[in-house]
Amino acid sequence: MILIDGKKISLQLQSEIAQEVKDMIAKGNKQPHLAAILVGDDPASQTYVGSKVKACENVGFKSTLVTFEAYVSEQKLLAKIEELNNDDDIDGYIVQLPLPRHISEQKIIEAIKPSKDVDGFHPINVGRLVLNLPTYVSATPFGIVQLLERYNIPTDGKHCVVIGRSHIVGSPMSILMAKNTNLGNCTVTLCHSHTQNLKEHTLNADIIIAAIGKPNFVTADMVKEGAVIIDVGINRVDDVTKKSGFKLVGDVQFDEVSKKAGYITPVPGGVGPMTIASLLKNTLIAAKKEF
Ligand code: NAD
């Protein structure tokens, strides 16, 4: 079994990005600039945005954090988005989700200029992904593709089972794995909460990508010998031995499944660290105005 080290690959990617930034600046280009909008004081969102801003500093990007109180009006948020859309110094920006209930996430996402939508959530960018046109691939699926690439995991002609069909992970993942490109060309089965006999599908899978949000959901009896297991889940479970009172586990029962898997990502340290590196990569693409 080979453990896929997302932390290591993420650091490699970040040092490659940092080098590219140095080269760009040496050639007289401006510093890439990522902005983030954070609404409210949800601790998880604050942590995520904080790590994204810190990662920008590490690779030599400029970053701007725009914060609003949870009661900000939709109109005020839309006005800020319009401002960022028109600010030539900002190459890309993200709006940290979830937003408070009185704000329509869809309306906000659709207001982002597609060429600055480095999260890849705008319908135009999702459409471009489906059509196999250059676009910003949302960070988590992009991170997974890069892990498969860096570990030279063959995908051509393989059967890939994606579990979960969310807009940010499962659905784009299924599209990427089926694409007619070097990394892709899989036969994809997209499973979800209405799938019957899930185990029949997973037992036939060469590659399983689990994005369900249920701790230890994928068990060893569901997995074929030698399969590639990508665990996207981040779930908190009680753990009295930890000071915090909890630990993080994935959607895959790691101890058992790792004995059968050919490759497996751990949680933490697998897919998670790749998400931020991918956001940085998208920002670099935005700064280079590649499309
Ligand atoms: P989501 O809740 O939006 O979607 C979960 C999906 O799982 C749904 O499509 C649902 O149909 C499917 N599902 C639920 N029960 C099922 C069942 N019994 N059988 C088959 N399918 C079932 O979740 P999400 O936003 O895609 O996130 C999934 C997990 O990945 C969460 O744990 C989340 O924290 C984690 N996540 C991690 C990263 C990262 O950077 N590593 C990024 C995003 C999400």
C-alpha cells in the first residue's frame, strides 16, 4: 500500500508557485493578488480564510481580506463584488461559504466575474469544465487530480466510483475523471444518497473517491484488493484522549481499508492540504490571464 502524502505534494506545489511568482516579478509583472470576502464570525470559516491568506504570503502573493458582519445586506455584498470585479489589481477572489441565510449564495456566485472566480463556482466556469474548455477547476477536485498525477496513478480505462454529488466535490470530480484527457478517461459511476446496492458498485471500482461527510462510511468489505482510495471527508468525532475533545476522521475506515488498498489518502494530511494549494494555483492562472 502506498500512502498518498497530500501535505508533501501541497508543499511542493507551493514552492513551485513561489518560484513562478519570483520569475514573474523579475520580468516586471505585478504581484498576483487574491482577495477573500468573509461574512460573519463562524470559527471554521475564519480558520479556512485565515489559512488561505497565510498561504498567499508564503508564495509571495498579495492578499486582501474583506470582512462583513453577519447582518450585512445582500445589496452591500453585491456592491463589494462589483468593486472587486472592477479592481484591476485583484486577479481573483473568493467568497467564503456558507453565507448567512438572508443572502442568496447563488446570486452572489453569479455576480462574481467569471475570469476572477478562482473557486470555479460560477455557472460559466462549471459549464466550461463540462465542455472541457480551460477554466478554474474548484479547489478540492483540482487538488485530487493533481495528487493522482503526481503519484502517476493510471486512470485510463479504469472504473472510478465517486460517492457524493455535491456541487463543490462529487459532481465536478465525476466530470473530471470521465474527461477525454490524459488524466481522466475513466468509466465513472456517480453514487449518492439514493444509490441502491452501493457495495456492488464500490467492489467493482479501481478508484474510489469518497465525498460523503459520514465518518468511516467506506469499510474494507466494500473495497476491491489494490483499489485507489481518495478520502475527501473531514468529520469530527469525539475523542476523550484529545485536549480538544475531538479528532478528525475521513469518510473511509482507514485502518481496515488501508490493508486492502493499493493507494490511499490519510485524513488529515491527504486531500485537505491540496485544496489551498489548488486555490493558489488558480490564482496564479488568473494572474497570468491564461484564458
Ligand atoms: P455534501 O453534504 O454537500 O454532500 C454529501 C453527498 O454525499 C451528497 O451528494 C449525498 O447524496 C451523498 N451521500 C450522503 N449519504 C450517502 C449514502 N448513504 N450513500 C451514498 N451517498 C451518500 O458534502 P460535501 O460538501 O461534498 O463534503 C463531503 C465531505 O468532504 C465532508 O466531510 C466535507 O467536510 C469534506 N470536504 C473536504 C474538503 C477538503 O478540502 N478535504 C473540501 C470539501 C468538503
